[in-house]
Amino acid sequence: MCVPACQKKIAQALSRRHFLRSAGIGSLGVMAASCAPAASTEPAQQAPQTLSYSRVVDLTHVLGEQFPAFSGQQQVTIEQVSDLNKDGYNMNRWTIVEHTGTHLDAPFHFSDQQTADNIPVADLVGQVAVIDIRAKAADNPDAQLTPEDIKAWEATHGELPSGVIVAMNSGWDAYVNGPKFRNADDDGGLHFPGFHVEATSMLMEERSVKGILVDTLSLDHGPSPDFAVHFSWLPSNRWGVECVANLGDLPPIGATVIVGGPKIQGATGGPSRVIALV
Amino acid sequence: MCVPACQKKIAQALSRRHFLRSAGIGSLGVMAASCAPAASTEPAQQAPQTLSYSRVVDLTHVLGEQFPAFSGQQQVTIEQVSDLNKDGYNMNRWTIVEHTGTHLDAPFHFSDQQTADNIPVADLVGQVAVIDIRAKAADNPDAQLTPEDIKAWEATHGELPSGVIVAMNSGWDAYVNGPKFRNADDDGGLHFPGFHVEATSMLMEERSVKGILVDTLSLDHGPSPDFAVHFSWLPSNRWGVECVANLGDLPPIGATVIVGGPKIQGATGGPSRVIALV
């Protein structure tokens, strides 16, 4: 996410946010925007981490011109500019709209907070907790990861450790090469899982979480009317990654994720190489 | 590297390679092309690696429109396509010629071997040996990392471990924002350090090395007449990363590098997020 097609929804969300602010009610988005950005204040020098791994897992889809986009429009063009046989080397030129493929949403995408190149690098590395909602996503493509899912995970694995990255595994990566990835209805509405804003609110307010990963096209679920997760999580100076692959190859806890986000000047996010050490 | 401006040099190198092949002499490039690609045949399931780290070091320069290129020409354009205040979110479109910024050279850049998206992900992660040639690079910008430099490193730190990544630290990252990074002479010839082909030949033939990193614009040193390292190392199905930053923040051995190379279909390389755990 995001593309011109969602502009109307965002305008609606902005209006709603403005209404809530004007009414003095406050919204999660407004509250989050004024939160101290926990992730960015962590010292670069951490306590020593010990990590044992025997597998390197690629959490990244291949990004080609046909990669499904939130808008349904092509977001990537790849042009060959040099050919080995003719020129002595191969080289391409890419034209990329930032929010496509397995990609980072930097805080700046939905706020005036950190651009992708300004996220402290230590915030892009962390232990990952994988919350498996595949069963309910199979029953309902509009499923959301809720506080109850977090609590159920914690009942088995203990409280989310400080500085963790939280991943939603809905099993949606399996659909990346077909229409079910966007799962558009006859009116163009999308249907895929995402985080519920109450879950990300819990992660912001009651846990210490660096970032979130989803295996779908958006941090919010497909039919979201207001992009409530985008409008609260990102302005809190936390990041998200969308269209993550192979979360099913990770344990519920114990893997370390490295988010190779783009270090491109002023980027609001963009295609990223996301790698796990398991 | 590489851009149209170097086409003439490459054509010369190809001619030389063709001559050597025709004459039955063989060249390092030809020899390498027929080598078994050690890096790609490693099993995904490795022996357990134990890694202790307390710092995350970013080995990536910020890539903007003015980033110095081998050709001296602009390789990146960043256009804003959505604005937070007007559209409700920020988003950009990038146009990028692959070989710019801190970037991967995939084997396919100079051969018909692996594209960036086809490099086994386990080959992008490994312990890094940093060979410091800053002293001789300060005396001579055309300095090369030679077999003698490798042997001197090994005399202190032991033989390069199997599956290592070897980095050349010439100190050149400090010049990235000025003309000394390209260091062009009056005739347009470039002057910066790189690997000597005898060193990469040694690494291919006598050691087990996944990839190489340089802090300059090319795996070969600036005045290379034949891109001998490109024409031997890459066709052996090994990769390189150019324009790496902050190698001075790593120990000679012990850090683990994760090369977040682009997983873009058919890529010959491209801007990468390169991160070290120290």
C-alpha cells in the first residue's frame, strides 16, 4: 500500500481523524503521533545478542513487472540498457513506484516522521515473533490479527520480548501469483487479512515492538475503510513491511529478521530484501 | 560499475579475451567461467552458526540523485508522486540504472550466470574478513589489493575461513561526497583502489569465498584497462558489492554481513542494503 486508487479512502480517513481531533476525542492515529518513538531512541550499542542459526530464509518475493499491486496497476518497469553480447555487460534500468513487491512502509509514508534512509539501522534487525492466523484467514479473507491472537500466542510462548518484530502469517503469500492475492470483489473492494488497529495499539502501548510484517498487500486488512493501522502505527515512528514471503518457514519465536530496506534519499519505503536467520 | 562510458574498455577486454581463447592460452576469465560455482552449490541447511553481536553497522551509503557514478552521469531520479498534505500519504517513483549507490554486481552483470534474484540467499550472508589497505591507498590512489595483502592478513588472523566474504577497506568511502571518489584525471581516467585479479584468482582457486566487497566504484581499480576482476570473478558465479561504507567500523574478522541485494526479476545487480552484525 499505497496508490492513487486509495486516495478517496484516505481522504475519508483524514476527515474522520480531523473530526475526532476537533471533537477532542482523540484517535489512535493522533495519540500515536504524539507518542515518544521508542524504536528510534534505542542506543546503537545494544546488550550483546547471541544468535545461533543453521538456515537463511528469504522472506522476499521476486519483484517483476506483473507483481500484484494494491491499485491493480503496474508499478514496476524493467528495461534492458546494455546487453552482454552486444555491449560486453548486462544492465537494466528500473522504474519503480515505491510501494510494491516485498516492501517497507517507512513512518514518512503516512506522517512527517522518519524516511526509509533515516530509520536507525538497529531498528531494522530483531527477533521475530510469528503469529499464525492461517486458520481463520482460510475461513474469512477479511480476517484481522487481534489482541486476542497476541494473547493466545503469549499464552504459549511467553510475553513478546522487548524490541521484537511481530509478523502476521495469514498464509497469503501462497496466492502471490494469482488473483486471490488482491482478491477483488465485483466493486473493486479488496479482501485479504491485516492487523486490527486494536492489536497494533496494544503493541504500541503495552509492548516494545520495532516493526511489523504482513504477508498481504497492506498492514490494514483489505476492506479497511480508514487505514487505521497505517494512520497510527507509522506516525508513531515505527515501520511495517508488506508482501512478506515464507513466514511459514519460521518458528513462532527465535528467528532473527534483517529488513534490508532501501537507503534511498527521502524514500517513503520501497522494495526491500528481507532475510531471516533461523 | 558499469555504464556506457566504459563500453570501449570492455570491448577491448573482450577482444583480448577472445585473442587469449583463440590462442589457446586461456585467461583468468575463461578459466573462471568453467569453474564449478562453489558458492551456489552450498546446501541451504548449513552447520549451525553461532553469532554474538552488540552492534548493527550500516555498510550502505545514502543513494540520492547526486550519488557519484562510474560514468559521471546521473543514474537515479526520484520523483514525488503523492504528498501527505495533498493526497493523504507520501510516495515517490524512482528511476534507477542498476549499478549505482552501494550496489550488488550479480554474476549475470558480466556473464550468463546468476541474476540477482537467483543468487541463493545463503550466499548473501557470511562472516566478513576486512583487509585494510588504507595506508597504501593513501600513498597511491591506484592501489590494488594483492595476494600479498591476503597473506599478510592471514599471517595475523589465520587462513580465511570457508564461506567467508572478503572486503577491501581502502578508506575510499570517506570521499563519497566529493570529486576524489571518482578521482578523474584530465583525460577522464579514474583513480581509486580495487582488487588485483591475482588476488581474486587466489580467492577463487585456493580459498572458499562467497563474495567480495569494495568501498570504491569498481571491483577493479580505477585505471583498469581490461576489467580483469569483473571478467573472472563474476563469471565464476560469485558476486561483488561496490561502494560499501563504514568498513572501518568492522573488526578484521568476526562480523557477519547480510547483503540485502535486490530480488528484482532478471536484475544484473542493483542498490542493496548491506548490514553487518558486530
